[in-house]
Amino acid sequence: MAVPSREDLVYMAKLAEQAERYEEMVQFMEKVSAATDGSELTIEERNLLSVAYKNLIGARRASWRIISSIEQKEESRGNVDRVKTIRDYKAKIESELSGICDGILKLLDSTLVPSADSEESKVFYLKMKGDYYRYLAEFKIGKERDAAADNTLAAYESAQENAKGLASTHPIRLGLALNFSVFYYEILESPDRACNLAKTAFDAAIAELDTLGEESYKDSTLIMQLLRDNLTLWTSDMQDESADEIKEAAAGPKPTEEQK
């Protein structure tokens, strides 16, 4: 049987996306990454890889949140046996989350980041690296959580440094600011830094809005809206500690309203 060409693999990944078979979509895009011989993925390939992994991780993150919420309710009711059952089940989901994150992080470190030639692709992959370490930090505890948080911060800071060459209205730069600010708020529990980062990015983009090309206008303005929504939520949260969903840049399923 003939080895599928890179073009065939990309087409198969698109088919898998349409069929919502994201495990296979990931497999096809990993094969595309292996077939590049050290060269960069195209923008289309890069986006397909991102979408595949985001859907794979997004479903499990949603499952983990639901199970964690049920765990808290059963714990408050004193249902010890049920809490144990829930924690065993939650551990299974956490194992799946770890496996997915480890897979993309290895691919990023071994292939995608080293082969990134342009500023745009470097920022894209470093942001992605920060995102998946952040997903680990969401459920890890103790030293493992600390390590995941440290790695998230390092990746986002490196991405931010590389993003200085991109326009402040560039959707990748805005998406980085959005997710970095979510990290400050949710993982480091630093609302002041989260608000400062989000506001700085939003204000800089507003100042250059008239230079925004038609091609990225929709993506950029959507992320700007999410930045503004989070700022509104966080400032309100700091005043009355009311909780709500946090928007983040991601190409996965609900519950959070996310960048497609």
C-alpha cells in the first residue's frame, strides 16, 4: 500500500474534522508534521493541527469541570463513598488530559518550535506551548502544578517577546494576550496583572484599528471583544466576587465562549 502524500494526509485530516473524529485528525496532522523534513507547516496545516488538539483536549476539560463540580456537591453532602467513586473516575479523565498535553508538548519541543522560521509561527507555537502547560496546571496539584505553571509562564513570556514584531491588532498577538491574561487570573490568581495585560493589549489594538486589514478584521475584533468581556467580568469580580465564565482563545467546544 502506497504511503499517503502530505496533501492526502491534510485532506484526511479535513475529513476527520468534518466527521468530528478528532483522535484521527490528530494522528493525520502528526504524520504531516513528521513529513516536513524540518521545514515549517503551512498556515493551513498549522491551524488544522491546532483545531485537532483543541477539540481533543476541550472535550476532556469540559468533562473534568463537570465531574469536579459534582465532586464538590457530593463532598458537601458528606457522601464519602460517592466522592471516592467520583475521584477514581476523575483520575481517568486527568490521565487522558495528561496524555494529550504530553503529546502536543513533545511535538512542539521536538519539531514545531525549532522549525519555526517566521515571527508569526514562533508566537503561534510558543502560545500553544503555554496553553497546554496551562491545561496541565488546571488539574495538577502540588509540585506538578507549580512546574506546569512555571512552564506556562516561560512559554507565554517567550511568545510575548517574539510577538513584539507583530502588529498589536494581529489575531495571534491578541490571542496570546487573551490566554496569558486568563493564566494570570485563573492559575496565578493575580487579577491585577490579568487586567493590566488584557487592558494594555486591548488599548494598543484600538489605537491601530484603522490599520487592520479586511483579512484578519473578524478574528481580531472577536478577540478584542473577548478581552473586553473578561476585563468587565474581572473588574466586577474584584468588586463583588461574582463568578462567571471566562473567555479564552481556543478552538474547542463550549462551555467557554472561545476563539474559533
